[in-house]
Amino acid sequence: MVRGRICRLLVRDVRFPTSLGGHGSDAMHTDPDYSAAYVVLETDAEDGLKGYGLTFTLGKGTEVVVCAVNALAHHVLNKDLRDIVGDFRGFYRQLTSDGQLRWIGPEKGVVHLATAALLNAVWDLWAKQEGKPLWKLLVDMDPRTLLSCIDFRYITDVLTEEEAYEILQKGQVGKKEREGQMLMHGYPAYTTSCAWLGYSDDTLKQLCTEALKDGWTRFKVKVGADLQDDIRRCRLIRNMIGPEKTLMMDANQRWDVPEAVEWMSKLAEFKPLWIEEPTSPDDILGHAAISEALVPLGIGVATGEQCHNRVIFKQLLQAKALQFLQIDSCRLGSVNENLSVLLMAKKFEIPVCPHAGGVGLCELVQHLIIFDFISISASLKNRMCEYVNHLHEHFRYPVVIKKASYMPPKDAGYSTEMKEESVKKHQYPHGEVWKKLLAAQEN
């Protein structure tokens, strides 16, 4: 039973100094501090439940997202949760179509990140009130109700609401069996934790050895800064994991289009399944050109973690610019917009392999991909979800990985809630961790 008027909204700047260990480092982001604009929604309902939401950032600039959340807060405060979810499409559009704020978007950048944080908190609250983990809330939802959460504006030339309804109707067949399969075996994952660009060869070897012992069979390596270094590191990893295991590569937008093709032709000997973000995330035709050029080498193109919105995803699919589509739980406009992309990917029969890692991205996106398998794609072929083993200890309901698979969360909500002690310690700039670090920098 959905209830309660949203009477309080709190947003905090939470940062973890991951740059100190080179965690998360890649060719374009050499010193990331994994961070989040962290939102808490409170209602006047007697149940005392709160909604927690976040969007992921890399340190500096988190304060800008916090400002944007506060700028959007008036759309959420004093709204009845029943009214929000009763017309979720309308509420989504109200947030993304604010007549003044959309000018600094629209549906992209800081304003969209803030929208995601707010909506993630709303979904968490809704799932908690229903007493279900978010994936289960979605799986159990009537198809028409689910579609009423999606804004189809700008994508009806590719996917109409009726087509989306047909996809969901087809997905009803075998749904119970697939849910049972997920509960027993989980959703297959791959690891990015072994091969950040800032790691030494010794660290890389050690982490690869440990991952192999833990049963990992799919590995991703960061590339793009130096070709000779990439060749050496890719050779090292391929030799360690053997020829039968899956290797992916990620350039994090480093190259021009011709450079991407040339560079990957040199790395093709290591048999990567895909090259991720080979060029600017906005360059749809560039991705299409790279995709076409890499076909003879048997290398696919993956992208999406910095894809602004459903419209860009629509065009990537139309242009045959990717072979693997990567949704992100905090870059797009929360669950609402991700649902539209999952449905478009199904229509084009392109496998979805979500981006995760960061702060809480694994916790959130597992719900979306488990729902996708049960209710939309009905397939695990060429599908896997990214896993990074950083910062899960700061969450109340951290991911559970067994045999290199995500086990479906059992707790009600969107797994977004952080431990209050962790938030206080890492709040920027006055939390204990940052007070010490900033004082040390001054000295």
C-alpha cells in the first residue's frame, strides 16, 4: 500500500578517497575519488520508512550535483507518494521538463544526474512500502502499470507503447521459471577489479590469481593510454586467464575514430570480446564506423555508461553502433528511463551488459538486469553484469556474489541505503576522513 506525503529531503556530498590507491583509474580518469550525491526522502507516514537514492560522481563536482538536487527539490516536497507513482510518467516529465532548469540539460548532465538521485530514492521508498526488493516489484508489476512509469516521448519512432506492451506480454511466458533460475544461480558477472590502469603489474597478477581462485571467468582490462603498455598488460592477463576465458577491453573514450580502429587492430591478438567506449560517448556515427571496421577482427563495441538519455541509446541502436549495450543506474533518469532502454534493446536483440562499480552502482543495477532477464530479454546469451569489489561495506544491503554471479537481493527496496556512520565519516569536506586528508594536504 503506497502512502505518505514527502515532508523532508536531505542531500549530502559523500566522497571516498579511492584515488589514493589508484582504484577506478583509467585512461581518461586518472585519479577518481568515488563519490555520490546521496538523497534521503522522509514521509509523514507512520511506517517511518525512508527512501534513499544516489547518483555516482568522481569527487570534484559532487557539490554541483547536490545544488541541482536542491534546485529540483520543490517538485518532490509535499507530494503524496501515491500521486507520484499513480502518474509516474507525468511526474518524471515534470522533473525533466522544468521550464527553467531544463535549459541546463535537457535530460543530460548535472540536472539529469540529480533527477536520477531523486527518482532512485522514490523507487527505493516505493519498493520498501510494498515490502519487496526493487527487481521483484518490477517483475510482479502489471505490464500496463510498468509502462505507465515510462516517458515514451522522442522514442516512438523506434518503440511505441503498444510494442513495449507486446514485449512484456511475451515475457510473461516462462517468467516463474526464470525467476527460480535467478534465485538459485544468480546473474552472471564479470570483474573489472583486477586491471585498473593505475595498478602495477604485481598488483594485477595478484588480483588476477585471486579472482581465478574465486571462480571468475570474465575479465575486463583498462586500455588506451599507451599502446606498448596495453600490449604488455593484455598479454600478461591473457596468459594468466588462458585462451578459453573471456576478456574485454575499455578505453574510456580515449581515442579518435581512426585511432580506435588502428589501436584495436594491434590488440586483436588477445581476442577481446569487446572494446568499450572507444571514442566520445556522444559520437553515434563514430561508434558505428568503429563497429563496422572491427567486424572482421571479431571484436564488438560496447558503450552506454556515459550515454545521456534514451534518445542517444535509440540512435546507437538505429545506427548499429554497438553490439553490447551498457545501461547505468545513475546516469539515466533512474528506473523509469532504464526501462525504456531495456525494452528498445530487446526490440533490436542487442544484449544488455550493465555498467557498475563506483559507489553503489553494483547495488542498484543488479535489480535492473535481474528484472530484464526475468521479464524482458529471457536470455543470458552474451549477457553479463559488471562487478567491482570496492566500497560495498558502506551499504546496509550490499551485493551478494556467489560463483561469479549476482544473487538476487532479498531485502525490500533498491539496495541504495548507506550506513549512516559511513556517510558521516566520508561527508565532504567536514567528515572525519576528509578533515584529516585536507589537513595533511595543507601541511
